[in-house]
Amino acid sequence: MKQTVYVDVLLALNFFINYFLLLSVGRIMKSSISRTRICLGAAFGAACALTLFLPPMNFITDGLVKISGSSVMVLIAFKHRSLRSFWRYMLVTCAVTFGFGGAMLALWLTVAPNGMYYRNGTVYFSLSPGFVIFITVICYTIITLAGKICRRLELRSCECRAVIRGEGGARSLRLLCDTGNMLTEPFSGLPVIVARRSAVGRLLPPGFPTEQKSGNLRVIPYSSVGGEGLLCAFMPDSVELRLGSRRQMTKCYVAVSDDLGDSEYDGIINPVIFDY
């Protein structure tokens, strides 16, 4: 039985799917995303789908072609500071592609049993564009949420460094990532780092907290196993988070506490702050 393949549909659908795949990779990697580069990478990936019209390739040749195409697509779509960074993006791209392909195939099997054509590692769906777009958006949502959950689980029990700058200079704090710290500033919704008074020291604004007049002072209510209370917090000039080789500037408040026990850390931070 012959299968009619429309080149315009093939290119358009593959561009759309590749765009969301690359966007998912960027979200998972928390990288700075350039829509232009993502579009160029997706366009290259769509062009690679034309291998559907080549003579049948064996497993090894097909794999090499796919790996080469994915490598160029990743090089186009994202900035890489090192070879290690490139391979990290490649691994995540492969994982997202397998996850996306599996989810799309599962939906196809349960919802649209007819009209699928596979050749040279390229799948052509004889489906309405609206249906494929619907599936793509659903898969993108699932992959993005899964990536966020994995990042949270990874950060639950690790530590990071925060370089906090204020009127009194800069201090480097060793912070424990703790999902139990759910504090946010009530009005702005910004996350809060809870730090020892001795750790922030000279960073505290003059007269903190009773005579602070710059407008950066906040009183943040909290509740814990030991009871409830209020923490005085301020917004520093800047906060740079450092987790391994990762660097991220973020906007948040720093709450001062005299009751963090005998922990070896200078404070605690919620991993959600890495999403800001």
C-alpha cells in the first residue's frame, strides 16, 4: 500500500515539533534561550526529515545520520562555553527526544491508529496539523514539568553558594537547599533566603531593622515545628547563586535569623529560587 507524503506538511510539522523539543531542552537546562537560534535549529532539524525520501539505510548509517543531525541542531540552538557543556545538552536532547517520541507514539496508538509512515528514522503522520499540534503541546508540558521535578529532587539535599552584595560590600554564604523553606515575601511573591545574622554581618543596612528607611525592609511571617513568628528581611543590591559550574543572578529577600541551630551552613534556601 502506497503512502502519499506531502513535503510541505512534513517540513512544517517537523519544524513545529523540533521547536518545542529544543524549547524543552532549554527549559530543563535553565539556559538563556534565543528564539532566533531555536527557530534556526528547528529549521535545520526539519530539513533533516527529508532523509525520509532517501533509499533505505541500515541501522548504523541511520544512527550516525541522526546523531550528526542532532549535534548540528544543538550547536545552532544553544550557546556552549565548553565541550562538556555541549555534551550535556546532547544528552538532555536525546533524553527529551526519546521521551517525546514515546509519548507521541503512545498517543498515536490510542487516538489515531491510521496514517503513520516510518523510514530512515523519520516518522510521517498522515494526521491533521491541529491534532499533531495538540499532541506536541501536551508532550511539551509533560516534559517541562518532569524537568522541573527532576531539578527539585536533585537540589533537595545539596548546597550552593550565594554571593550577596549590599551597602557594606559582598559576602559569600554557604547555603543548604531545603524544600522546607517555603518563605516568600507576601507582596511581591519573591523567594526568601534565611541567613544567620553573623553571616550577613556588615551587609545589613544601617539601623537594621528598626531605623531602616530605604524601603527595602520587610517583615515576613513564618511558621515551623517550633512555633510561629516574624523575620525581618532586606533586599540586597544583588544575589548571585553558584551551584557547581552554574551561575545565576536572582532577585530575592534575605531574612535574618538568630535561631538556625548548630548547622554548618550560613543559611537555607528553597530550590524554587532557581526558577526565578
